[in-house]
Amino acid sequence: MNLEYPRYLKAGEDGLVVEFGDSIDPEINFWVLKLEEILEESQILGIEELIPTYRSLFVSYNPLILSFWELQEKIKELIPFLQGGRVRAHKLVRIPVAYGGEYGPDLEDVAKMHGLTEKEVVDIHTGKEYLVYMLGFTPGFPYMGVVPAEIATPRLENPRVKVSRGSVGIAESQTGIYPLESPGGWRIIGRTPIEIFNPIRKPPFLLSPGDRVRFFAISLDQFEEFTLSGFLPEFEQR
């Protein structure tokens, strides 16, 4: 762990942010998830919610029960327990994607920008596992990485007003899935028929921070079949 970290930052009247670094890095994210796990197990009276991000953990607390300084000291006492070990088991999720065409309007541009064919972009995108670093933007939107440098592509200069639910995009070294129809500026290379967010499902989010995702390509016919059948992706505990 970097000697400059962790840092403890005040976030309003009832929030504390514990920062572990300043970049997208699996090791930094490990510290975030490990602290989340330890705080959940410690059941410190006054903590109300824990929200992990790429490089920090937001801790929401009740200031009538616990002060910022008291919480900071309690967390500092737990930091030595982050060393060694692993975070609790997460799942590997295999997600089908129909790439290109109407479902992936930016695939051609991504290929041209990198001097690749569309198939090569798809092969690279489906060729590795992605770590789910955090959820945000819209309910259940998974920020995942790290996208191989061969296809890492900047966001659109002019974001779209409407991006379809299930759209799979690239933004620099990140890849993500739009759980809901919404505005967005990521480069859309495909779409999945899988429901990433369903408010009546328990849990409502398909993915959680710490999970890993592997995409696999499907045809347009398969996309329709999966949509009609309510296809559920395969899970594998890790």
C-alpha cells in the first residue's frame, strides 16, 4: 500500500471517504473491497451504508451516534487487518453480446481508429475477464476494466441523448453495460439481452463490485432467442 494512503476525507455531515490511491488499479480496488468486507463484519454502531468505488470507500454514518473523528479512528484500527488474505468469493459471469450493426453503432469507428477489423475488436473485447470495480451513473451500471490498450477508445465528443438498455460500451480503458435507457457518451460496440438491473429481482443488480465478467459474441438471431426466453447468464463462484 502506498505510504501516502489511506486518506480520510470528510463528505458532508454524514460521510467519510477512505481513499487508497488515485488510479484504476486492481490492487487499489482490492483494498477498497477488503475494507468494505471488514467493516461489514465489524458491525460498528452508527455506520449506515458502504459504497465502494475504483479507489475509495464511501462510509455513510449517523452523526448522532458516531462523529467523523471517532469513525476515522475506528477505521484506522482496522487498516492493519487488510494485509494478506483475500476478499470473499465473488462470481464470474458470462454475458452474451450481439456486436456491431444496429446494436453496436460505434464498432466500425473503434475498429478504424485502431487499424483493426470489426472482428478483431470483438475478439479482443471477448478475449479477457473484466473486473467490476464499482456500480454507478444509473442503477447497476458496472464500471469494468481494464480494456486492452489495442481497443481502448475515448468517449464520444458529443454524447447521445438516448442509449438503449443493454448497450455495451467502451470509454478509454473501461467497459460497461447500460442497465437502463439513458443518455451516454461511451462508444457502443454491442448489446446484451441480459437484464443488468431489475428492481423487483432480489438482488436487483446482476453484478457487484469484485465480480468478474467475460463477454461472448452471439448472432442477432440468438439475441432475439435469448430475449424471448429470458436467458440467464452462467455464474461461477471464484
